[in-house]
Amino acid sequence: MAKSIKYKVKELEIHSDKRGWLVEMLKQNELKENINQVYVATIKPNFTRGNHYHLKRKEWFFIVNGKANVYLQDIETKEKICLKISSRKPRMITIFPKVAHAVKNTGKETIYLISAQNDIYNTKKPETFTHQLNQKIC
């Protein structure tokens, strides 16, 4: 873990058989807060989602297929890190408040990003602040 960037990486186990595979993303007994919203987003090859931060929201990211880079930057200390993630070695990335984040699809197929949050997105008061991350750090 970087010195000042607050994030967490959890290695996930793939359970597979002739039917396919299953990964247990989140378990309530491992969390200190409630999950209040979950969404699925697609990211096409060479495209990026994110480039923002939240003051209060905590998020958990997981990609279902393909590979991506997750760029993180502490908005106060400006420390940066890049995490390479892949569905072949699934990991849950926990992103804490005041950490700018972006996810770039580095593969050749559309990826599916599952995100869970500890709050509900409010369109009238979005609590999302644009922050362009440098993708040359990976």
C-alpha cells in the first residue's frame, strides 16, 4: 500500500467447475458499513471511466472480464499509484473518500466493472468532483 493513499486490495478466489466460475466479491461480515448502491458499467478498449473523487463515498471495484489499470491519487498529498487488475486474478479494490480514481480498459474486449458504494448517488447533490489522473504512471 502506498504511504498516504487510502485504498485496499483483496485477492479473490475463483471457484470454477464445468458450469463456469463464481467469485465472492463482498461479504457483510467483512465490512464496517452498509452497501447502499451497486452498479455495473462497461468500459470499451482503451477508454477510461472515472477521473474524479468523492468527499464521503467509499467504493468497491471489481472487473468481471478482461484487464484494466486503476489509477489512484490522494487529493491532499498528491501521491499516485497504478494498480493492474485482471479477471484472471480477481481482486476487489476498495477506494476511500478523497482518493481520485480512474479505471482504464487495457485489453481488447469490453470489460464489465461492478461498483458498490456506501451511499446512494444523488443527482441534485452529486458529491463527485472531477480530477484528471495521469495515466502515464503505469
